[in-house]
Amino acid sequence: MRRVLNFIFSRMVIVGLLILFQLALIIGVIWKLSNYFIYFYAISILISTVAVVHLVSKQDNPSYKLAWGIPIMLFPMFGGFFYILAGNNRLGKKLTKRLEVIYYRTAPQLKQDPKIIEELERKDKQIANQTKYIKDYALFPVHQNTTTKYLSPGERFFDSLIEELEKAEHFIFMEYFIIHEGKMWDTVLEILERKAKAGVDVRILYDDIGSLQTLPYKYEEKIRKKGIQCVVFNPLAPVLNVILNNRDHRKITVIDGYIGYMGGINLADEYINAIDRFGHWKDAAIMLKGDAVWNLTMMFLQTWNFSTNKYDDYEMFKPHTYHPEPFESDGYVQPYGDSPLDRETVGENVYLNLLHKSKDYVYISTPYLIVDNEMVTALSLAAKSGVDIRIVTPHKEDKWYVHIVTRAYYKQLIEAGIKIYEYTPGFIHSKTVVSDDEVAIVGSINFDYRSLYLHFECATMVYQNKTVFEVKDDYLKMLEICTPITLEDCKNVSIWTRLMRSILRLFAPLM
């Protein structure tokens, strides 16, 4: 009974009811105006027509346009109004200006060493072009003088994270989509509180919707009382606003400027298999030590400055500030971020570039496979050209409707020669790509519309680095306990399931 009451009076339910009330109010007003049917109908048709014309003229993904265009045209009396309220994903001028100022202030801090690019051009022109694209459009340079360690599953990440947090002497920055009280977070928080009392600059940034069901209301105040700076990203408000879709899906830790972590692992117990939610939870992260951590630091500070409208002295956080000795070097390391507010789909384009340049194989793991036509074409063309494309998705889903859409893509991809596997022991949350024994990507970027178009994301691309082989070896071992999906599996489903797949796939960009 207590659980039921807690759910009923939870912030999620209250905010949801307030938003539903707004919808009901809007529908009521529209219904009332319908008494003047001829005039109202004409205005509604005009608004819906303008909405469709505006939608078609935008530089958005065609699938997103289609997902909005169909309901607008099917329900012209309501569709145009709802698109105006929730379909236009442009920031207000004030927030856009703030973002531009942050990029302007941080760009000089993210200079590219031209010698590294020249060296890459001699080794592999396509990789050099990839790194230049990331630098030019995401602002983050490629580095040497950095070592990496691939950490999978989450238990390995947790052990490493705790070890390095205990060594922190100057600052700790942590940015996560989900924080959930339990063994993992409680252990981390105890260390952070001790470090803050010892004078370490500790900052926590977490996403409000990501942690909506896992943290109490105004939890940030509890954190601040411990001497820790804490900011909630894009706080949830009971207002119909598409900007609520733009979540901070990143998972970043920076310690003293030269130790960094990123990947798919949030600060919650299921990520380290301390609890069982969907069977065994398979996840991955990457640890960095050296110059490339600077990209993570600036990524965090960009989001922190955007959320607080305050700025820092960036020089005090550089890798060599608290580590004057030279760093070891292992290949090339390029952490990068992706923002839904700059009109550049960096996360997807990096994946597409990698698929286009692959020669022998591309191995992918992702919890969600909900991709647009460009990605389907790139995957299919690579497979048809003789590249060994393999994709691992979960066998046990966390969201039933998303899993239905993921499986809706299987048949088309298998027919193109792509091998699909499901992670039989449970849920795979890793977002990894490895190709040709040369390049690998580990990060937070799923193969779905939310990651590729709506969320703030991050990843690290490594080239000629030991992590490439660590990701590959881990992937091949994982395949031994996966279930291969056949065309017969795809066809042997009920008519009801096929219908659900078709409908949900159509509206996948809005999920």
C-alpha cells in the first residue's frame, strides 16, 4: 500500500497529471471554439497547413518529419496546435545566445595540435578526416600522450572508479544521466563527502528526468549540505515544452584533470549487477589518463556553465596542472560530445563515417536499434560490400515498446547480410563499436533517435590503441553466450506483433 501511495504522490505522477490537465484544457478550448465551426475549422486547417509546410522546410531528419506530419494531417483540427506546443525543437533566443557564448569562450581552450593531424594523414587519410570532422563540428581535438583502459562489465568500472576517487586531491567532476541511491551511489557519495570536507572541489551534475524515479524531490539540496556543488540539468517543469526532450545522457567523471571515465554506466546498482532487474546487465566504460582527459573536462564545464550561467578559470583544470610529469602514450584518443542544439548530428555522423571506411568488419553493441534510413542504408551497403557487420541487442528488454521497434529492424538488416544477436543472459547496455583492428568507439550514444538527435551525448574514439583489441576480444567472448537471430525467427511472429511493429516503427522518432 505504501508503494502505491508513494507512486501516486510521486513527482513524476504529479507533473504528468499537470501536463495532462494542460492538454485537457487545450482540447476543451478547441472544443468550445468548435461551436463556431466554420471559422474555427478554417483557422485550424490554416494552422495545420502552415505547421506541415514549416515541418517540411526544416533541416530535420525525414523520419522525424513523417512522424509529426501524419498526425497533423490526420487530425488537422488539433495537430497544428500540438505541433506548435511540442514539435518545434528550437531553443529560445536567450538560451541560444548563452550556448553560443559558452562555445565561443571554450573554443580557444580546445586547440588541435597540427602535428598529430599530419601524422594521422600519413597513416590513414580517412581516419584523419574523421578526427578533423569531430574537431571542426564538435570542437574536441584528437590527442596523443594518453593511455586507456576498457572496463566491462560495470563491476570493473566501479572498482576502478572507487580506487581513483580515493586518490583525488584537487577536484572531482561527475555528470550522469541517472543517480540512484543504493550500494553504488552510497559508496561514491561517502567518498565525495569526505573529499569535499578535505577541500577538494567536488561538483555533481545529474539529469532531472533521468533521475526522476530514482532520487527524491530537491535531492540536490541534500547534496549541497554535504559541501558538494550540485546542479540539476534541465529541471522538469509541468509545461508542454519539447525542450524537456533534450536530456543530458552523458556519463562522465574527471579527477584532478588527468584521470577520466566515460561510457554507458550510470550510478545505479543494476549497472554493477548489485541488483537484478533484467537478468545480467552488460555494460562498458573507458578510463583515460593523460592529455585527452582535457576534452572530458571541457565537456563537463560547458554543461556546468550552461546550467549555472557562471564561468570558470579553465587553466586551473588542465591535465598537467596537477600532473607535471609526461604522460605515457598509446595511439590516438579523441573524446567528443554531441549536442541536440547545434543542428549537427555528430554522434550519428561518426558512426556513418566509420561504416563507410570499414574494410573487414564492424562489431556493434547497443541496447536500442531504432535507426533512420541513412543508418540502415550505411549498415546494409557495408554488409553487401563484404564487410562483416554484427550487432548485439538485448534479449531481455527494459522498455517493451522500444524492444518491439528494435526487433522490427531485424528482418531488413538480416536480408542485407548483417548478423544480429541477442544477449541471452539479460540486458546489454553497452554502446560500443569496433572495426578492422584499428578503431573503436566507447560511449553513451545508442543507435536510436533519442541518442542521435535529442540528447546530449559523449563518446571516445581510439585509433591504434590497445582498447581496440580489448573491445574486440570482449565482443567475441560475448557472442559465445548470445542467441543468433535468423530470418525464420523474424517471420515466425503473430499478425498482432507485426502490426504493433509497423505502427511503433512509424512513430519511433517521437518515442
